[in-house]
Amino acid sequence: MFKQFDPLKGKQLQILDPKGKIVNEKYMPDLSDEEVVKAYQFMIYARQVDVKAVAYQRMGRLYTLPPNMGQEAAALGSAMATDKDDWMVPAFREMAAWLFKGVTARHMYLYWKGSEDGNVAEGANFMPSAVPVASQVPHAAGIGYALKYKKSKQIAICYFGDGGTSEGDFHEGLNFAGVFKCPVIFFCNNNHYAISVPRHEQCAAETLAQKAYGYGMPGIQVDGNDFFAVYAATKEAAEHARSGKGPVLIEAVTYRRGYHTTSDDPTKYRTAEEEKEWELKDPLTRMRTFLEEKGLWDEDKEKAEIEKANKDIGKQFKQVEEHPPTTLDQIFANTFEEMPDQLKKQKVRMEKFLRWKEGQ
């Protein structure tokens, strides 16, 4: 697949077009109707978790957070194509991938409410959300190197945005992984904006996927709003990495339909016409159309699924608001296996400060 869709030749993998039609049957992944329906249900759930998060934030019940609307297919398709025990190294806009890997809506909301417990999910191999741009890329390369050293069959998948490809961390991570053939999938969510800077103003390359060639690894650009294309490309990339052939770079061309974060105003740097154009390419809309034309979905199922999701989300958010606040011990406990002396001293100073403050 990587040779057939050479990004240097301007080729992008698309299987399901914006109108819900299969346009590349040859590359259609081997998924049953039941699996495809479940994938769509999962995207609905992720969308509702996101919509509710923004609503809760506007009420002052969560802190600033990054909306995910429009990027569900890229996150879910890539996560579904990896194994349960593979490592996920996220940025901060992969909600559907987090949820698929076992992180609950409750965990997500706890995290954006400032609780350390939001970073803990039993049975899920993932790193915490990485807000600094591309800082997680070298971490993923290091995890891949460790997996190779241990002769493990696990791989790592690392997410970052288009702006991340202009950072030094991106170069260092991909260069290291390429040289040592680390089993890592580098997954770029190209949503067209590095905060407010448009893609064409922060990188002169025709595609971001073609950067792979400079690091000696395959690269492929896919329609990031096409669940099937993302799944197919990631599945092949996972097989490539798992077989010892080294890393792969995937560029998923998608669109952030919401704000960069809830403190952002996208009307200052993009037009309503552009937003409308991408609304027509929405990943949930095209998947729903595809399923309806196959007789696997209808309006009643849609309403029932959304209602079911919102009921579950409301229940979990109630638990979040009843959750005890983060303790000082939790703040210091989750960085190192054994706390170094420097942190021990900081913790003592903080304890003294808090005792003094309580006595005021």
C-alpha cells in the first residue's frame, strides 16, 4: 500500500468518500458489518463525550480543554487497527482513541477537571496527554526502542498535529526511530491549523507524509475523515512495525471543526465558508450514510444511540463531581517509580506552605 500511495506523487488513500460511497474497494479492510456498526456507535459516543465536555466547560464545571469534533475517524480508525496491549502516546485531541483503549469518559473529565486520577486507567498502555507541541514524539521513539530491546511484539502509536512536524522533537524522534528501526507508528493529525497558523504558512512541503523519506521510513497520506482508509493504513503500518521493519509515518488529513481549545476563537483566523465545506466532509455523516444505504442504520437507531450515550455520560460526570479533590501525595507520586530527593524536598516545602496558609 505504501508504494501505491506515494505522497511524493500526490497520492492520498481514500476508501469512503464524503458522500458515503466506497471508491476504492481494493483496499477496503476486512471488517464485518457488525464491526463497522460498532465503530460508528463508538464514534457517536466519542462525539457526545466531546460535545458534553464543551458544555460542561462553558458552565464552569471543567477547565479549558481541546474539542475533538471532526477528528473521530482518525482517532478511532487508528486505535482499532492496533492491538489492545500496544502503547499509545497521545497529544490531546485523540478522545476516540483513548476511549477505545479503555479510558472512560469519567477519566477524561477528571483529567480536564484537574484530577490526577484522570491519568490512571487499569489495563491500558498509554502515556498522559501531552500538551507541549511534539514533546511526546521522542518519548514514543524511546518506548519503541525499549520494546525492540525486549524483543516484544508490541508496538507504539504516537499522535501529534501538523504543527508538531515543524518542531525539533519531531526530527529527533523520527530520526532516532528510523536509525534504530523502532516499532512505532507516527500518526500526524493534519487538521490544517497549528493553533491559528494555517498549514501552508508553517511548512512548505507539499505533504507532511513525504517527510518520512528523510528518515528512511515509509510514509502515507490518508483521508483522515474516512474511517476505512485510516484503519487500512494503520493496520498495514502496524504489521510493518511489528515484523521488525521499523517505523511508519501516517498523515491523516482531517479538520478540527471546533476550537483549538475552549479559550480559542477560530473566527479570527478561518472563514465560515471553510468550516461549512468541511462540515460536509464530517466523518460521522459519511459513515452514517454508508450504513443507511446498506440497511444497517436508520434515524431511530441514531436517536436511541445518542440518548444511550448521553445517559451514560451524565452518570459518569455525576461521579466526577462527587470525586474527592487531588491530594498533595498524588501530585508528587506519579512521576517517578521512586521519588528523588529533589522532589521529596519540594513536597516538604509545599506541606509547610499549606500548613502556614491554613493558619492564616
